[in-house]
Amino acid sequence: MVIAMRTIEWDQDSRSVKMIDQTLLPQEYRVIKCNNLALLCEAIRSLRVRGAPALAAAGGFGIALAAELSSANTMEKLLKDLQIAANTLKATRPTAVNLGWGVERVMGAVSHAYDVAGIRDIATSEAMRLADEDVLINKKLGEYGASLLDDGDTVLTHCNAGRMACVDWGTALGVIRSAVEDGKEINVIACETRPLNQGGRITTWELMQDNIPVKLISDSMSGHVMYKGMVDKVIVGADRITEDAVFNKVGTYTHAILAEEHKIPFYVAAPVSTFDFKNWEENVEIEQRDADELRFVGDVQIAPLDVEVYNPAFDATPMEFVKAIITENGIFRPPFLLDEVRT
Ligand code: MRU
């Protein structure tokens, strides 16, 4: 199957946000269009579009959509409408810093407009520029990261940090794709990533499209495969990187500890937009998700309906376990000086 479009795009004809509905993968490849903000927010909340860099694009396109739909005829009224939209978009998923970054980037650009039409034009063009840049950034990051991989390596990854988590190419999987493009043979072990199975459903599907060898394991098997010597490196993406921790899909912390114990390098691949230079781990809100994600798999009940559930979407891995962070500005090693990353 050929993936005919980017993960998320602006559709100029219908003036809507077009995306691959990731909740349906791998059984069905369906493209949906969100022609109002409520639909887009629902798509973000329910993970039809997901992954930190893809959420940045969703945030940017959300402002473009709000600008299109607003009937405001003065700059003041339109900017007020956009501010409401910005707050609504940012509240959909609190942990992935890229969502707010994408929203703010387009909001910043429209503040330079001279009239109402200018605001609308700038919102769309800036959001499209952000999406184009995401692809280039991931390619660059991939080129840097490929140097960390050796021919014949087996890389364990968690969740999906591939093209479906970005506009295209991917961060952690982008590094693997770039290494494969360089002629290296890379095998991947994908952790299924309970409860929503982004690893089992999306990472495996993506890699199989590219004929990159991948083995699926359950999350609880990562210690076993490391102990058995089946893993050379771990590479994950990130939803937010503070001075002291990397936030990524829940389960990442466990793999990091296990990698440390087995002397396997644990790498993080993320664009600079994922760095949060203002916060520390303790200040970051971790998104809590619906209890039914653990009580059901699809429509099948797998736990008592009234069981109490704890379902954080992300965890924090302290920096001491991170051997390198791969960005579009290069590879950074401890001690991570976040100001250096930015330059
Ligand atoms: O809840 P999700 O599916 O949006 O979580 C995604 C992840 O945790 C990814 O690993 C992260 O966003 C990095 S994607 C390049």
C-alpha cells in the first residue's frame, strides 16, 4: 500500500484539516476532514491525529481553520476569536508541548497582519510552513541520529514516533529510516504500547510499509529481550523535554531503567520544539485518560466495569538515564545544556 498523503495537511479546496484517522489503523486506512474546530479538537482528543510533532501541525492548522470560520469583520474581533480557539486547542492535550508551540507560532505570525484578510492568509501560510518545516527537521534529525546506529543493530522503540506521529518521516523511526537509507541493516523491536497500542498498530504497520524488519512484543517483554541480548539500542521520541526529564508515552521510563541495567544506550529523538525551557518535571501536567481505555480493548470488556483505574498517558524519564538526545541541531550528550540545543 502506498501512503498517498502526509499524516496531516491543510486542504485548500474544502478549507479544512485533512488527516489519516490513526484510530482505525492498521485495519483501515481512512482520510478524514475536519471542517470545524470542534471536529478537530475531537480528533486530537481521541488520537485520530497524535504524536507530538503532528500535534504541532494540528495546532497550527487549528488556528488557520478558526480564522477561516470566524465571521469577524474587524481585526480586534478576529484576534479575539483566534485567542479563544488557541485556548481550546491547547486544552485538548496538556502534556505534548508541541501542540501549544504550533498554536503559538501561528498566533505570533498573525499578530503581524495589517487587516482581516491578512490574518486569514498568514494563518494558513504559516501553518503550512510549519508543516513543511517539520518534514525537513525530521530528515535532518534522522541524518544526525543515523550516525549512532551500526549496521546490523536491533533497536527497541516504544509507542509510535514515526511518520504518523509527525507530518512525515518521523523522529525515532526517522533515525532508523535514515540509517536504512544509508545502507545499514536495522531490525526493530516494537513494544505494543498498552493501552492504545500505538506500537502494535502503527509502528509495525509503518515499518512494514518500508520493508524494515520489525518484531512486535508486549510492553512487559522488554526486560526479557534486553536480558537475552536481543537489543543493541533503544530510541524513543518525546512529548516534552524539560531540564531534568523526558516525557514520553507511559512505559518509556521502564525501558530506560532496563536499558541502563543492561548497559544498552537509551536515546531520545525529538525536534527542538519539544524542549520546554521554562519548566521542570514537577510542574508538568501529565494527561490522564479515560478509564475505559484499560477496561476495554475495542468493544471487548477486559476488566470489571467498576474497577478503579489509573491511566496516565505519559511518564517522565530522569535525564540520568538518557545517553543522547538527537535533534535537528545535532546530537547532545550529558550534561544536557538546553540553551545549547536551541542554537
Ligand atoms: O498519546 P500519543 O500517541 O500522542 O503519544 C505519542 C508519543 O508518546 C510519542 O512517542 C511522542 O509524541 C513522540 S512522536 C515523534
